[in-house]
Amino acid sequence: MNFVCEKNTLLKEIAVAQEIISSRNVMSVLSNVLLEAADNALTIRATDLKVGLESKIPVSVVTPGRTTVYCDKFLSILRSLPEGEVEFNQDEERLRIHPKEKKIDFQLKSIASDKFPELQKVEDERFFDISQHDFLEMITQTTFAVSDDETRYFMNGVYLENEEGSLVMVATDGRRLSYIKKNLGFPVPDFKPVIIPTKILNLMKKLSSGEGSVSLAISEKSIFIHFDNQKLTSNLIEGQFPNYRRVIPGEQEHQVELERTVFMEALRRVSLLVAQKSLRIYLNLSDNVMILKSEESDIGIAKEEIPCIYEGEETSIALNYVYLEEPLKVMEDDIIIKFTEGNKAITLVPSKEKDYFHVVMPMQID
């Protein structure tokens, strides 16, 4: 195998491959990345047996072939090289790496490609398309609410279901919930609801151009995501996702409308003095006024008053400020907080009608 390509083009792909490869691989070949040169293209594959990546970049192929090399060291070598074209030449059990017009020479030990595991595949008829913009929005509006409690593994991913031709994504950690629904406007191949690990969704978000469409396919135990020059696969999380519909509040009689940036800035300042154990912040509401307050024992108190649109009796709500801050970062326009009582779940929705919302459970008021 012999090919030439731009250093930075290959570097970007190998950096992503290294993110997928597990540092605790039992099989040594899983620490490697597969390189296959043919038809003036280089195919790159990496897997940890749960998540797989296949990408393709243009290169100048002199002699076709395939091999695998230790990804971590390969990445370090590429990062160290000067800008410009690099020549790669497979010689028996070593891959020679030689920048053109430079007196630099690396030889990296390789492992035969036939020992590299095959990536999962699925029938073409299972795929359906959704715009990258819409799918990225679904990811952005949900992944931050996923639980990091490994004992509740069934909440360590994002729930996806097909609801009469619309895609619904939900994430929860038991104390908050994020929901988004996209109507695709065409029939979607039927699939049972699944739980998608956040790793593959975050990779998709990182690699996607945001333009064009993405093709999705879901089998009994895997998800397949194809876009641009990338193909991602991942095992699904097995288990029973909580009945999220029971958590979504029904009619909520009170609402507060706030300018999003003003609210976020006040929240950022007042959160400087929250108690680190509880992260509790208080929202005190009266006619067209919200007062944000926090208190850290033996250190101090923070309080800020901001305008809002609210008519109703005085109410106090205690919340984990992170559960307010994270959805505010991904929402657009001004926001509306809906609630019934200070000790019941609140719902955050954008002031302009959208297809997502966020539910947050309150804390006890000391």
C-alpha cells in the first residue's frame, strides 16, 4: 500500500478515530485504526466493539492496500509533522510515514487488517433521511439531561421513538426531562423505541456539517448514522426507559415570561454563591418582578431583581440552578416558565412556539 495525502485532512479523521477507541481494549487490534487505500480514496475505520466509525477522504493512491496501525501513536506522529503532503508506504509489518520534501521518517509497526473486526451493517431499506439541522437540534435539546448514574444504565442514553411518522427524543435523569418532537412529513420505517448512547450522538454533533441530510437506520440492537463522508454505528442500551409521559405536567395555570439573556446573566451572577452541595437557587415571583437569590453558609448571599411578565400571587420556587442553566443555553428566543404551585414541576418553553420543552422538578424550600 502506498498513498499520499494532506496531513491536516488525515489528522482530523484520526483524531476522531482515537475518541472511539477504548483505552481498556482487551484485543490489541482494537487499539488500532484500519487504513484502506483504493480508487484515490482512503477509508478509515475504528471501533471499540460498541461504537464504530467509517470515514472516507480523497488521497492519491499509488498502490492500493490495507493495514492497521496503533492509533494513539499514529495520531501523535501526524500532529508532530509539518504542514503539507505526507507519503505513506506499507512495507511488510511497518507503515513508513514520510513528509514530502522533508528529511523526516517514521516507521510504525502494523497489524494485518484481516484481524480487524468487521463493522456492523444493516439492510438499505431500513434507512430513512432527516435533515442534519433537525437531527442536530434534537441532539442539542436532549443530551445534556441524560443521567450519569451508571446504576441506572437505562437512563444513560437518549430515548428515541417513532410516533406516527414523527421522531420523538427524550432524556431524563429522574430530576429533569427534555423532550423534542420532529414531524418528518413522510412515513418512517417502523422500529421499536430505543435508547441511544450519548457517545454516538455527540460524535454526530461534532462531525456533522449541519447541511444536507443524515440517513438513520435502527435494528433490534444497533443504530446506524450516515452523513457527509461518515458512517457511525453503535450498540443500543438495553433496558426499560421510564414512562416519561407520566412526568410531563398537564395544564399549568401560571406562567412567567422572561428575556432569556437577562435571565441567564442574572442566574450566572447569583449562582456564584450557591451552596455547593445542593446548588439551590430561589426564584421569588410577584407582579412583573422576579428576584433570584442564593445563599452559601458562612460565605454570603446573592440577590438580583429582574423584570418579567407575571400576574399572580407571590410564589417562591427552589431549583438546582444547573437544571435551569443547561436548557437556557440551548433554547432560543425569550422563555416562558409554566407552573401550578411552587412545589410542583415547572416547564420551560420558548416564547415562540417550538417543538421542544424542558421539565424541572423543584427542590425543598428551607
